[in-house]
Amino acid sequence: MPRFLIASSVCAALISGAAVVGVATQAGRPQFSQAFTREEFAGRRARIAETIGPRAVALVQGAPSVHSSAVFRQSNEFFYVTGVTVPQSYLLIDGASKKSTLYLPPRDERRAATEGDLLTADDAAAVVALTGIEQVHPLGQLAQDVKGMSPAPAAIYTPFQPAEGDAESRDGARRKNADAAADPWDGRQPREERFIELIKSRVPGAEVKDLSPALDAMRALKSSQELAVIERATKIGGDAIVEAMRSTQPGVREAELDALARFIYVRNGAQGEAYRAIVASGPSAMNQHHRASERVLPAGELVVMDYCPDVSYYRCDVTRTWPVDGKFKGWQRELYGFYNASYEAILYGIKPNVTAKSVLEGAIVKMDALLGSTKFSKPEYRKAAEAFVDQFRRSLASPRGGSLGHAVGMSTHDMGGGTGTLTPGLVFTIEPALRVPEENVYIRSEDMIVITPTAARILSDWVPRDMSAIEKVMAEPGLLQRYPGGTTATAMKSAPDARIRP
């Protein structure tokens, strides 16, 4: 958006008393969050300023620019403290004044002509009004501003942990860095390490400290605005899984269920996917992170789908298992019935302000009773059921004293989680798996859980998990069947001499 349009839009909103949120866009994409208020980000920056103290500053680096054919996505860390989605941006938080400065690159007129204008320091007053950040300066002024502070900061805090990018969690970012370091023909230095080196060289005398622990602690407990976005992401993700159930039948490919879900994400305003789709049928599911492939779903198998969208920089993580044929039969009903009853013994035992250990202890009592009352048709099935329960006994004996699952938020594997005391504000999933390795059978469910002061809200509980509820959905007409594959290719073959005319 040209600078005069940004400025005039901001001024008009200010005159009318409206909140200036999401005014500036690049080719329809907001450059400042439309899901959160400026006050939400200001509160986060204030907490950081309080944490680092008056003798320090915090410096957060945004994500780098991407190539012209890619869609830019800001890093989670930078978005969390600014809401700004412009590449090559930086934020300085002054612990003494408790004010912040946003640093933006200069305007590139040539790029703007083809890709759309971005927020720049040339529009400082408009950007301040849009974002609520107290000052906006050119990127080239950053080092000068820090070195010119009086008194000079004794410490500069910056995240030491790798920034999380598109469809990425910290564990994945670490693995990527480790793979590059271990490659004798690569050996790239992680971007955050290079940034730390540059700070030390350009601001000599200041101690560089890790901001990641403070950011992690803040991200672990979600605000009401964060919970609203996470709930929206869960609703979209659940809708996609339900439609995938409807569209499943023998002959459908894993990749088609992936594409179907992505269509529903885009149709409902998601900005992308939280992670690459896990759509795994039959033996493929034994690899728990199997990505959707061209494998055709055969009759008689189960299919596992684990997939969710990225909505306004927040994710969900939901999984369901269902029969390719649309009906649970024989061994499927036997194993899934035991699994689902055991799973729900854990899920519905979760409460606020209790420990994960106490939840598991209560669930194990119920699962042992299920083991005693269930008749299994094969010794391999009983062995698998016993192993399923035993994994929770081992979890109780671990140093953490029992773990329910992993946190979800800005990343799919977020900060916080299902360990220790279940404090209000935590968001996490449970996703235990039952495996019969002798027959390559794998069953898994996963649900989004929010701990509130009075209850454990299961955001995805409405997504069918009971066998009869799954079968009812699968009896409904699916979108894939209403739009059969191969129609374009068939039409082309029937008219080989067709030509495109001006």
C-alpha cells in the first residue's frame, strides 16, 4: 500500500476513534496482526522490560526476506512481541524507559511495484499509530541508537534459541541446525548465533544474555485473545478432519485427503498449515510421522489423520483414526474399542490445578479394569493392549513424574505442556498410540485441551471419536466423491487436437 494510503487510512481511523489494527496490507496480506489488539503486544513488551530490568535492553530479530515466489511468514518470536509481519524487522525494548523502537528496512520502490508496498520507517508516524510501538527508526540506525544510550546498557538480551518459522517448532529448528552443522559440505552457522556475534562486535562492552527463557515462560500460559485464535484454528482443523472422514473410501489416495483438508483451511481463512499433513494408512502408520503420499487406501485398513492449520500465527493439533471402508469390523472394533475407552479414561480425568501424575494414576486404574474385562481374539492384541497401559506406568516412573502430552500454541510443539501441575492458561494435547507390530496396526487420537480456572476444556471433543459417531459421518456424501479425480485429464484425452486460440 503506498505510504499516502497508509497514512490517510490511519489518520481517518484516528479521527473516527476506531482502533488502527490491520490497516496496512501487502497484496491483501496484513502487515500487522488482525487477530490481536495493539494492547496485547504492548503488554508482552512491558513484561519483557520488567523482566530484563532498567540496566538492560532486549533486541529481537525478525525473519529474513524470502525469494520473490515465496510467501513471507514472520518468525513466531518476533510476531509474539510486535504483531508486525514485515521481513528484516528488528525490535529494541528499553528496560529503563519501558519503551520500544521498531526498526524497518528502507522502501524498495522497484520491488513494491511488483510485490506491493511494505511498512517502512518512511511512514514512521503511521506505523506508530498502526502498531502501538512508541518509535519507528530506519534499520541502519539500530547500532547507533544502542551505542548512544545513556547510561549504556549493561546487558543486551536476545533469544538464543532458534526462531520458529513456517510450519516449524523449536525441536524441528534445532534439528535443521544440527543437520547443517554435521554436514561436512555445509556447516552453516545458525542465524541466531551469527546475530549474537554481530551484537558483540557492534556494541562492545555489553554482556549478551538469553531472552529465550523469559519468552518461553510468557508463551506457556495463553491469554484470552490467544485462546480465541487457538479455538478458531481447532474448529477449522476439526472441520477438515470430519470432511476427510466423509470422503474416505477404498481407492482414495492419502494425498487427496491432504489436499481436501488444505482446501478447507484456505476456504476458512487460515494462512497455511501448522505442519505437513500426516495421513497414514495401514502399515504406513507405523511410522508415526508418515507424510501424506500417493498411496491408495485399500479396503480393510485403518487410516490415521493428524493435521491442522496455521491461523493468525497460532496452531492446533488434532488426530483421528477411522476405517477405510466406513465401518469398524472384527479386529478393528476390538482394538479401537479398547483404545478409545483407555484414551478417554485419560482425557476425561484431566482437571485444573492437579498434577499430570495424578491424572495418569487414576487413568491406569481404569485401564487395568478394561484389560481385565476385554476379551482379545489374538494374543498379539492382548500383548499390544498391555504394552499400551505399561507405557503410562513407565511415564510415572520418569523424573518428570508422568507426562500427558505436548503444548500447542504458536508452534505445534509449543512452550509449557502436559507435565507437572496443570495450571490455568496451559494448552496441550494427549496423543498416546496403540501398536500391534506383528500386523502393522497403529491407532491414535489426539485432542486439544485448555486448562481454565474451573475446568479442562476439550476444544476438539466434538470431532467424532466414538465408533458409531465416526461411522455416521462416513455414511454422509463426501466432497471428493462430488468432485471425482481425473476429470481434467479425461477431457484432455478426449480432445487431443484442441488448441488454445487468442
